[in-house]
Amino acid sequence: MTNALPLSILITIIPTLLWFLFYYSKDRRDPEPLNTLSRAFLWGMISAAILLGLQWYIVRHSELSIIESLQNRDISQTGIVFIFALLEESIKGACVFWLIYRFRATVNQYLDGIILGMSVALGFAFVENVIYFIDLFPLLSRWDFLVTYLFRTLGTTFAHTIFTGLLGYFVAFGVIDLHSQKHVIKKSEKLFHSLKDFVREILTFHTIYQHILSHKPSEKGHFLFGIFIESLFLSTLLHFIFNLFLSSGIFKHDLVFLTVPFLFLLGSYVLKQFKDRQALKLHNTAF
């Protein structure tokens, strides 16, 4: 179909903009500058392009897709689902971490992390959906395409924003705490007290669970990078669970319906933060 690319861009950009306006309207107190969010969206597009480039490189040199290459290495379908979740969240998460740290002077509320994370996720989902729809045009009937289109633009795109938005939310805690010095986040003595403790804290979501969600200061302190790794692990785990529900072949049952309560619960938590969190005014802070 010669008009597949422009048509795919058109039908994808509209719901993407609607999602962006929806989230942006929630950040009423002290919204992030639009030029910053535009950069975040662009970085999300770049991150998706990098994954597409990796796919192209593997196909060119092995004539196999990433999935086929992993299957040839006797990796189970569950393992493949996890690897894809890790790849996507790692590249999106790296963009979010860099953006929050790069623009830390304007990140003055925890919600800024959510907005930046969601902007990156929307850029990523936009490119992913454009390519996805181009491939589907010649294969599906109009009704099947409509159903797939609604699921991709509503369900999958929403999932991307939730997973990466949560990552940004927790990373923002580290940046703001460094700003305000209300919590001791950064260790000053050593890079890591021990690799064993570092891994244990990540696997148990120590900083997120014990200090961020419970709003308790940390006596020993934690590295911002450690918070990022915990957040990345959490977003990957959530993405992995979501993908498992979509992969009916793993459980031999169609569990797609479980994505609805799963996203509803996560989305309710994230949207609740927009209602409950107050902006932190951090003027004249030195970094």
C-alpha cells in the first residue's frame, strides 16, 4: 500500500496527542515547559528507532528476527517475553534518567518525573505503532484492524506511559531529595558499601518500598543510580507481566482480559499522584 506510511502516521499521531494533552492537563500546579516535554518525546522516538535499528542489524546479518534468534538459542517464550520487556524499558528508562538529571533544575515536583517518563513513552509508542500498523494494513480486514488499532492506541500505549511514568516518578524523588536535602539519598563515602548489599536492595525494592512509598528518610543514604536501577527493575517486571497476559501461548489460555484490571490498578495509582501530590517550591537550591 503506497499510502501506508502517511496514513499510519496520521492515525497514530492523533491518539498520541490526545494522551499527551490528557496527562499534561493533570499537571496544573507547575507544569513542565513544553520544549522540555518535546525533547522527551523526541528521545522516546529515538529510543524506538534504536531498537528498530538493532532488529534490522540482526536480520541483515543472520536473516532472522530477534525472536527467531532467541528461539534458536533455546530460550523459552517466557524468557523472550522478559528480554523484550527489559530491552524496551531499559532504553526508555535510560532516556528518562538522563532527562530528569539533565533538567533537574526545573524538576521541582515528583509529578515532573511522571510527565517526563510518559512523554518518552509516548514518543516510543508512536514510532512502534506506526511500524506496527504499516505491517498490518495488508493483512487484516477493516474490522480486525479497527479492534487492533483501538487496543494498540488505548491499551498498549497507556501501558507504556504507566510503566515508564512510574520509573520517572521514583527517579524524581532522588533528584528532588538531592535538591531539598530533606532526605539523605546520596552516599558520600563509597560507590557501593558492598555489591551484595546493592543487589539485595535492588531485588527487594529497598529504597522504593522502605523510603519513597513510606515517606521515611534514609539514614545511610542511597545513590540516585541505585534508585534508577530499582525503578528499571520494577518497570520491567510490570511490563513483563503485561506481556505475559498478552502471550496466551505461554499459559495455553487467553488471558488478555487480565490486562484491563492490571492497567486499571496501576493507572489509578499513577493518576492518584496527580491529585494528592503538591508541588515543591525549591528556590535558590544549589546542586
